[in-house]
Amino acid sequence: MLRFLSVLFLASLFFVSASFAASRSDVEAQFRQWLQSDLWPEAQKAGVSSGAFKAAFKGVRLNWDLPDLAPPGFPKPKQRKQSQAEFSSPGSYFSEKRLQGLAATGRSLASTHASTLKRIERTYGVPGTIVLAIWGKESGFGRAKIPHPIMDVLATKAFMSTRPELFRRELIAALHILDSGDVKEAEMRGSWAGAMGQPQFLPTSFLKYAVDFDGDGRRDIWNSVPDSLASIASYLAQKGWQRGRDWGFEVAIPSGVSCAQEGPDLARPIAEWAGMGIGRVSGKPFPAAERGASGMMLVPAGTHGPQFIVTPNFYVIKEYNNSDLYALYIGNLADRIATGGGAFRGKWGDVGGMLRSDVLGLQKALVAKGYDVGKADGLPGYKTRRSLGDWQAKNGLKPTCFPDVSLKAKLR
């Protein structure tokens, strides 16, 4: 009986394996049909010629190793683990060793490319240190290996990812880039998520923001440092960078000032924040040019981490990557490159290990009580943080402005 069951088990594995191989072959055939019957009409409507379309997809293959794929006829992909590294352990995001290394390289490259960076700042109003920080964070100053042929990535994800419409738009944009002659397809490489070149632009961002800054007639964010740096500055300038302003300042917020006053919609003159007793941790006064301008409180870990007054430029950096911690990383790295500064003075506490579903539960409870948490998605953004702080204060608790496990039983 055991021998029979063993044989049956092995046979079942063989048939499952064979079925899987046949299914993959079927998907490949469906992909080729999709290119012609579905994608081509859309590309043609967008102005792509038949010859350009055929040339672009001549050597394109599905990349089955990419994450977040949902091939037709295959089981749905498993849901990713719910914990969010940025929110549960933000301290690990700011690797001191990594930041020190990037800052040292950034200072060296600031000297190497000084004339280009000065011309960029005159043209776009964005400080060279901010541009260098983004360049360093995104691609290690252009030294990181960019592994994937971008057309393979975009075609695969447009056909069978969990977000096909997003990548379909990017795939059409990539066809326009190839048609422009800015780059040859063999050099058009990017990440597994479709971000291209040294600035890590999606194709739609390339079309809107990439510039030819070295004057060779091509926007080359893969091989040209001037084009790459100026394209980053062009992006920030078009997103609203305010010339002559800083990104923000690490501060100490007095215990009598509520942490529930953060957010870009609660801006007030920086002088007013200073009048409430909020001061820079460096001990220096806020720059005179900044005092009359608007600033916003930012407490990304509530009272469990560094605290900031940021300018609108902070939120422009977030347009590059919609994360408070990303924008803080860029600001801190830029400061290190400019002045040789170091880590934030405030320490990132243990804010938790909560599952996204648990945070979502807290958000739903707050919404039921009439609070505005923004999008109830399990991610503790500024509206969730300040709503939580308000609720804590109204219920006799010391406001911390950040979700933690102890609040699950209290907030119902």
C-alpha cells in the first residue's frame, strides 16, 4: 500500500509539472497574440508606426522571474507579508554606514561635477546637493548595476502583473522613447519595477522630465552624467521646488506642544512654530529667510523618533518617492554632502512590528469615531498619526501619534 501511494504521489508530481510547463507555454503563446491583437491597436492609436512596433518587440521575452506576476490560468500570487519595514523599524532605513559612504562619495563628486551642478542650480533652482543625494540613493551615483532589458520588464508586467494598466501606459511610453532616438533598445535598461537609468525614471517620467544637458541631441539618462543630474533637477523643478528654500530642519518639540499638528495642510509661518517653543536641535536659529515662510510639523514616528519642521520642498522630494522616510533620507544625505553633518539627533524608537491589518483596524476604529485618517490602507500616514494623537489626548492618554499594539484593545 505504501509503495502504491509513493508511486501515485510521484505520478501526480509528474503530471503537475507537465501541466505547469504546458501552461507556461500557453501563456507565451497568449502573450504573442496579445501583442498583436490588443497592444498594437493601442500603440498605433498613440502614434507608433508598425515598423517601430515590430522592431521593438522582435527580441522581447516574458521574464518569469519578476515579482508580482499573475499569469493567466495560474493560481493567484500569494499576498505579501503585511509588515511594513519603513513604519515598523524606521531606524534600519537610515543605515549609518551606508549614509557615510554615500556622503563621502557625494562630496567627491560635488567637486568633480562642480561646473555642471552650478549650471543646473542656475537653470532649475535646485541645490546640487539635493540632486547628488537623489543620484546616490537611486543608483549609487550611476555605479549600480541596472540589470534588466526594460522592454522585457514592461511587456511582462503589462501582460501579466498585478497592476497591468500601470505598466501598459509605461510600455507605450517606452515605445515613444525608442521612436525618439534618445536611446537604443539594447541600452535601455532598468529595474524589475520598470525604473530606468541613473535617475530611475519610469518611461512616462522620462518623456516629461528628462533633458539633454550635455548638448549632444539626446536625452541619455543611462550614460550621460549631465543629462542624468539635470533630469533629476528638471523633475523637482516641475514638481514645484521653491528656489532658495531648504528642505527642513530637525527640531525639538516641547512636551506641551501636541504632536497632532503635523501635515502639509496645517502649515504656518516657521516663526509661529518657533514662538511655540519649537527649536532646531542644533541650537541654531531658523534662517531669517525661512522664518516668514511656511513650514509644517513632521513626526514620522510620532514621539518615538526625530521630529522636524519641513518646508514645501520636502513634499516635492516625496514626489520622487512617496515616502516620508525617503524624503528625510535625501534631506539628511544632502546636508551631509553640503556640510559634513551626521545622523539625526533624535533616536528612532521601537515603533513596532504591527501588521498592516492591525493598523487598518485602528484606522477603521478612528473613522467610526469621526476622525479623518486619509486613506484607510494600513499605512500610518500623517492624518492617521495626528488623528491618533487627538484621540489619545481626548481620552486621557499621553499623545504618541503613532500606532502600537497596546492601543488595539483601547481603541474600539
